[in-house]
Amino acid sequence: MKKILLIEDDESFGYILSEYLGLHDFEVTWAKSGEDGLQKVEQSIFGLGIFDIMLPGQNGYEIAAKIKRKHPDLPFIFLSAKSLKIDKLKGFKVGADDYITKPVDEELLLAKIKALLKRNIKTEYIDDVFIIGKYQFTFSLQQLAFEKKIINLTKRESELLRMLCQNENQLLARKKALREIWGATDEFSRKSMDVFISHLRKYLSKDDRVQINNVHGQGFILKIGS
């Protein structure tokens, strides 16, 4: 949990950030290109990734998508000088847990890192298996089964789907889900949640009886018809 993969091509910033995190007892592996980062993530197990976007060769979005496909449970943060809303939304779309613009407030970054790592510690599983129409969802395995096909979910997708199941046919308040899963209720966390809801809708689309309905300004309802 203390091992962090940093992908950053800026020599000065990469060095300063590595040293800062090292002073707070994190073990930082610093990759200076996306390709180097892809190699390092296959050589070690990391608790968290911190990725720049403007990298030589493949950009951070491309690298993050490749890492996420192979390591769906690895949480990661984008650190970037790209501050436009469209850039941030693109970051969340490829699976980022947070997006921080440069210049970076090191204390804020450290707090976000600790919060993400804390949420990813596996604890006892309550309400483990759910039947969702023709689907079977096993929370501890992070798997959604339909007939003979298995969909492997990310940790955050699993947590969100479990909360929806626990509130079946009732409103799951957006703020409650954001506080418990994202640890924040800001605009970008809300946009990130919308992306994850769209993922779950796609996964559950083979059974017409299963719907995730949006209640404007309030939250979502998982409805399972007869």
C-alpha cells in the first residue's frame, strides 16, 4: 500500500515529488515515460499511481487506459497542467480516481493519496452476493455474471453497484455515495460518478428488466422489474 508508481517526464518536478513523498514514508518508483511506466507496473505491485498527461510518446490518457485494463484495481491520480474541464472529464472517463492541476499543493495531494489508499484496504464483506434480474453479482470477487459470461468490475464499480443493490427500488442519494466511495462531493467527483453509472448501465443492459434511473438532483434508483 505504500508503493507509488509516479509517471512524470519533468525532471525537476519528478525529483521534488519523489523526495516529498519519500519523506512521508512512501516508496516511490519514478518512471520518466509512459512506456517505462508500463514496464514498471508489470514488475511490481503498487498501491497507487500518479500520472502526468503530457508525456513523450504515448500520452497519460493512453498509458492510464492500458494500465487500467490490466490492473483494474489500481487507483490513480492525474497530475497535469491541462486544466480545461474537457481534459478533466477525459481523465475520469479513463478511470482516474482524482485529477489535480499543476502547480500542485503537496499537502492536499498527500491527503488525497492517504484517503485513496485507506478506501482501498480490503475489509470484511457484508452482503456479498446479489441477484439482479438475470445477473449474479459477487461483491468480494468484483464479478458480475450473466449466463456463462463474467464481467470483471473495478473496486469502485463494485462498491457503487453494491450500494445500489442495498437500496434496490429506493433512492440512493448521490451525496451519500460520493462521501462513502469517492470521499468528496465536488463537481469532478460527481462527474466521475456519472461515468461509473454509465459503465454499470452498459454492463446490465442485457436484461431489459434492470434499470438504473436518474432522479434529477438527488441520486439514482436501481429498479428490477418482474
